[in-house]
Amino acid sequence: MRASPLALGLLLATPAFAADAPPPAGNPVLYDIGTAPSAARIEADVRKLVSFGTRHTLSDQKSDTRGIGAATRWIHDEFERISKSCAGCLEVRYVKGVVQGEPRIPGPLDVISVIAIQRGTSDPNRYVMMSGDIDSRVTDVMNGTSDAPGANDNASGMAGTLEAARVLTKYKFPASIVYGALSGEEQGLYGGKFVAAEAKKQGWRLEAELNNDMIGNSSGINGVVDNTTARVFSEGTRIVETADEAKQRRFEGGELDSPSRNLGRYIDRMADYVPNLDVMMVYRLDRFGRGGHHRPFNEAGFPGVRVMETNENYDRQHQDVRVENGKAYGDVVAGVDFGYAAKLTALDAVSLAGMAWAPPPPAGVKIEGAVTADTKLSWTRPEAKQAPNLAGYRIYWRLTTDPQWTHSRYVGDVTTFTLKNVVIDNYFFGVAAVAKDGTESPVVFPGAAGSFGGY
């Protein structure tokens, strides 16, 4: 059973506990954000993206009306329009890389993505990111000329990212938010690779990448119709783990507590701010044998997950638009549930807002307690200018077989705390930073296995 943010906030210390009084259990403004995304605006954006005929990575880059170039420029201009409505609060720019000699891009070819950055007020080099994919495809992955509407895959995720920007630019946050339009996904995840490389080069402290890839199909090929559940895929062990870190993890745990996995748990909790939506956490990098644009960020060492619909319809993915034996194939507008896409957009928006309002996740989390009845945790506090809204910290724990954090204790503005008579051998533990308004960071598992990075 999933514990809500409010319920988790009530699992506090005993009356004898002398820590600071806890802040509110969650920021009520998140409920407003959880209902703000507009299905009508998402539909308009999906229809606009479909109107470019094809957005295949190998399609026309120069036309003003058809192909990947026209679609990319329209997205750039739409971010600029959103920025104009918030007095220039977005920094909008292209991120480009050249690909050649690859199986799906003979090249040379410019792969061009768009990012829009909403700068944080006190910790601007800490980032949280949401992205969708620009490109589309038909049955033949090398066919850059046939109509490839890509209404759900992935105009839905791209439209959701634009809509999240419209919603969140009405607020100010301590951390920066990035809205990404990534290209080249179907040809090899190139847009994500180039943006992740840019993030590494610029020294971003990227706390989360939420890859939205297909968020609008509520009627599955399995016959299930479900508009109340979203899936969140997350990797277990970090791919950038060193041999020494793997040895530590073998003895101390962490296979289920990578930063991406705890990002998934965070999103699961934040679903309580979105009416009639639950999260299915999937303990896998992506769908079986398939890939998405969060993967290049994971490979660069950043936490990242895939947010998507729960029931896919494969007749509407990677298909030529046609009718065969009375059955319709193709990714057309008629297959998109815009109300459902708005719910998943809201899930992203509340998760981004919660993380961007919260202090940075605690760094340097350590744990000890072998051969004792108590468990001691310690961590590092950021500089005051990075977290002016920091209230304190909350320790979480759960049985090793539980999927979600079940117990918590607010311990105040300290950097070490001992849980008396809580045996380290029986539970997994973590620490979250808590803001004065009640927003929290994702939970950080001790050691390198769970680290979100430093300050």
C-alpha cells in the first residue's frame, strides 16, 4: 500500500523527542499545480506537431511547413512565447550535435534539440528536468519521407513538456527547471546524449530527468482501458558504479535504491497531488528490450526515469498509417486521450515543483550500526545560500522487501542522528531534506549506491 505524503508526514517522533517542530506535511500549492495542466492546450499542441506531416530525424530540415526542422523551430518559438508571458523567465536555445556513420543515421546530419531553462533563485546550478521527444517514425525506421504523425509517440510527451512549462513558469523556485525537446530518439537517443553531454560540460547538478515518452494512450492492445495509472521505469544499480562501489553495495545493499529508483518512489508519492492518478513503479530501466531518452542521462551518471502510459497499443506505434483486414494502424490523433495526457503532465509538474522548491538532496549520507541495537545516519548540510528555505531533515526506513518508504522521523536541522532500538540489519534507510513550506527532496540511500551527487 502506497503511503501518501500527508501520511508519511505524520509518522513523527515520540513525545519525548526534542527535535525542532516539523514543518507542514506538504505544500498545498502542489494541489493547484496537480490540476492546472489543460487537456485542450495539450490537444492543440499535439495537433500542431502532427501537422508537420513527419518529424522523422532524417526528414526535411529546411521547410517551414513539413519535417523535423519546421517542428523544431516551432517548439523553440513556442517556448519563447511562454517565456514572453512570464517576463522572459526562460532561456531558450538549441543544443546541436553532428552524427554520421551510424546504422540509423548515415550522415553527416545535424541532430538539433531545444532546451528552455527556468533559472532558480538561490541554487541555479541545481537542475530538475522534464523532456519529450520531437521526432516520429513509421514502420521503416529509415523512412524520412512518408507521413509519420507520431501523435502519441511522442507528440504527447512533447506537448506535456510545453504545458508543464506554461504551468510552472507562473512560480519561482530555488532550483532551476529545464524543459527539453529532444531529437533523434528513434534513431539512437542522440538528442539525449548531446544534452546530457552539455549538462556534464556545464557542471549541472542534475537531480532528475523525467523522460515523458508516450503519455496519451489509455486503451491498451491488451483490451485494458485505464486512465488512472502511470508507469515510472527506473534503473536499479547505477551503470557508472565503480568496482569498489560495487563491493560496498554487495555488503550494504543499494540494488533497489539507486537515485533513479528513489526518484521513482518520489514521483509515486507526488501522485497524491493529482486527482485520480496512481503510479505503477517498474523496477527496470525501460520496457523489456526497449529504450528511451532517460537512458543517456543515466549513462552520464544523472538520475533519470521514464514516465509513460500503463497500457500501450502496438498497432499505434512505429506503424505506417493504413487499414489492413479492417484493422487501422498508425499513430494518429484519434488514439490520444488528452485528459489522460494532462494527468501525466500534472504528475511531472508536481514532481518538478516539489523538487525545485525543496532543498537539495542531502549529500555524503553515511550509515553505521553493525552489532548494535541502534542505527546512526550522518550527512552534509549545503551552504546557507543554496538552501535558504531549509528547515531540517527527515529519516526514512522500510523493510527490505517493501517497495515504498513506510516509516519516517523528522529530526530537525542536524547532520547526524541515531535511531534508538532500530536495528540496521532489518531495514533500508535514507534521508531527505525538508523545506520550511513542507516540500521534500527525494530520499537518499547511504553511500555511493544512492548518492544524488554533491553540492
